[in-house]
Amino acid sequence: MSEENIKRELEDKFTYLKDAVIIQRRGRMFAQVPLDKFDEVFAYAVKQMHFLALSAITGLDNRDGFEVIYHLNQEGKLLLNLSVGLNKENPQVKSVIPYCPSADIYERELMDLLGIKVSGLAAGHRYPLTDDWPKGEYPLRKDWKSGTRNEEAQNA
């Protein structure tokens, strides 16, 4: 299926994606999805459009809020990047593990490094930070002060 056909199918199925699906270049597509509609678009992309491989999940701090980008691959040929914006006060996404079991490690990174809550993620070890990393310290947040952890360790 071509990029144009995928764009058209997504925009026809989800009218709120009109002008939100961008073909960046051959084999690379982006779609900004509203948070309250994300689950239905993600499920459709995986189940109906056969974007079966989750290549990665990227979390970004945009100062005003967060952005989470899910990189889905279709048969090694096409990458569809579904992006969702989150507020800074209570950043939360729903786990995509029911669709992509490999999401576990990426979702743990979102929690550890940015403090984004992932509802539906089973309890487990932290990743990639150590279990003794201070709670509330998220090193990929733009407002995080480097060295805070070191100062606490020295004062202990």
C-alpha cells in the first residue's frame, strides 16, 4: 500500500485526522493524533493496516507539555509515526502492550526518564534507571537540574 493510500485511508476512517497525516518522504509518515482518539487510531493501524512491528516509542519534553511518538513499521517498508501530546501537569498514556508486547521496555523508559504515567503497565523493575534513583527525578525533563542526585548522595 502506498503512502498516499495509507494517508487517504486514515483520513477517511478518522475525519479528525484530516490534514494531520503528513508524508515526510518515501517510507516515512507522521500523524498527530488527539489523546482521546489515540487508542482507536493505534488499534486500527495495527489490526487493520498491518503496522505490526513497534520499532520504538520516543518521549519528548516540549517545555509546555510532552509528546509521545509511537514508531510503527509495516513489513519493513513503511514507518508510521503516531504522535500524541500530553499536558505537563498529569502526563499519562495508555499502555499499547495488548497490541505490541515489545512496548514494555519503551513504556518503562517513558515513566523513568520523563515521569509519564503509563496506565495498564504491569508493575516491575525500573528501566533504565536504578531502583534507588530518587522518586520524582526525571532526567529527560527540560526543567531537571543535573547533579541533583549527586548532591543528595554526597549529603547523605
